[in-house]
Amino acid sequence: MSCQMRRREDHRVYVGKPSILAYDSSCATIETRAVPQTRGPADALLYFFHMSSHSTHPAITPVQAPGQSPAHLGQKPGLLSASQIEQPVTILDTFPNPRPARDYQIKFVFPEFTSICPVTGQPDFATITVSYTPDQKCVEMKSLKLYFLAYRNKGIFYEGVVNTILDDLVSKLSPRHMTIVGEFNARGGTVGVITATHSS
């Protein structure tokens, strides 16, 4: 089994479970970390990013895609700063569109989005779907995941969530077309689905 496949399988098995396995560049297990009680896999992932930044073990080497990737991509710290949580748009990172002459669609689905209801103070859970046709820039996926995690303790209405995400991504990417869909879990017997669209 390849190193990349082992990482994928262990990520699926252990994130959100009692422990997380970490691998070094040779695929040897270097440590198992206990994960404190969390609200879901997204919290466990944020905890793992935090612990990785304080680990005494050798750096964990990410699996690289074929070809040379810009060195800065995927290197943002996992533990978000207060300023990043206050202004999540600063977390987003981009890279050049590899096929700017072609119209094609990119779609990301984040099923563990959490924010806070500004009225009740209770958590709102949602699946956020980002679909867009890039122009000159694409959003880097890890930065997008961290961007979503920044909303975890933010008091904001459904409508504000979806429209803010659209505004932030449009400001960073200037896409040809983009649609954000927020499918929020039932509250008071009602399911909220918010859709916001941008066209250049």
C-alpha cells in the first residue's frame, strides 16, 4: 500500500475518533495523539493542526502532487490567530489557474461547517458548497478549510454566512462565475437553504 493511500485511510479512520496517527516522510508511525472530547471531525482536525505546530518530532512531510507546487501553499499555521478569526478573508490563499483559457467548474463541499446563532447562542450546523468557474486564480483547499473553521465561534445569521463567503471568495479570486449554497440543519422544524451567486 502506498504512503499516500495509508495517510488517506488513517485520516478517515482516526479523525474524530479517540486518536490520530502521524507519519513522517518514510511513512513510519512517529506518534499517536489522544484527541480531547470534540464536537466533530472538524474540531479534531483543528486540534491536530495545533498539536503538530508544537510537536518535538520531525516535521510531517505532505504528499506532493506531480510537478512543482508553489512552496508557500499549504504552509499556513493550523492554529488560527485572533486577527484571522476576526477577518477570515485573510486566511484564504490562491494559486494561478493552470488552464485559464478553458471554462471548467471547481466544486468544494464542506459538510461540517459550524457558526453561532446570534439570537440563541446555539451552534448552527451546515453543509457549505462552493462551485465556481475560475478566471486567473484558484483557491487553495487547505486555506479554504481553515477559513471555514474561523466561523466556528462567530455569531452570524444564515444569510450573512453565505453572502460573506461569496464576497470574500470573489474578492480573492475574481471568478467568472461562483455559487455558494448553505444547507443548514433543521432548527425548530425548519431547514434553511441559502444560495448566493456571482457572475462577472
